[in-house]
Amino acid sequence: MTVTLTTGAVENAVSTPSVNLFVKVLNNNESQPVQAEITLYSLDGVKHIVGTVLREVAPLTADFEIFDISSVLQFEVQVSLNQMERVFVSIWGKDADANLVPAHRFVPAELSTLANSSAPTRKQKRSRTSSNSHRRRQ
């Protein structure tokens, strides 16, 4: 069963914005790997994909992905997992000095379930640049 978790809409135009977003997947399952498809969306106007990565996290291990959000004023992260048994996702924003940004901290209990389905996760896509360049941080 595929489960998709979301941060919902997040504002990054704050006094101390995040420049990097760390998405961490912890697999505490003793026998099953988990496939995680992590998608970052820009919400600066029309919702579009900034980047998508696919990670396979072995049993009793963790992995993470870092996204550059320095020019993204509003965003959403979605994480699709092929199974959730003893799997935990957290998301952490860091500022230009690598300090954690409390407004961009999402522990497992703070992520919403967007969808549950029996379909497998999608194939990996990559798109790293935002085409919405007219809304850059000043």
C-alpha cells in the first residue's frame, strides 16, 4: 500500500528563511526496505515540481535528501512510501548559517496523510530549477 505524506503549504518568506530543506526517512523495520519518493513543489503562483528523488532505505537504516529552497517563497513536500510499518519521515529547514529554522521543522506527527493507495510509487523524475524566476527573494 502506498501512503503519501505532505507538509501542506509552507511559507518561506520569513525573517530567517530556509535555504536548504532536509527530508529524512528512517526505516526501523527489521526486515523490509522502504521506497520513498520525495517531491518538492514550489507554490510561488502555479504549483510545480522543483525536484523529485527516489530513495530505497534498507531495514534499520536512514537516508536523506537535501533540496535547495533559497529562491522558493512557498513550498510543499510530499513523500510517498510503499509501506509505513515502522517508517518515520521528518523534514528540517536550515538557514544560510546551517541553523535549524523552527518554522520549517516537521516531525512525523506533524505530517498529514494525503493519500493511501495500492498503486506503486511513480518512476523517478528530476527537475531542479524553478521556472517561476519572477518571484525571487530580494
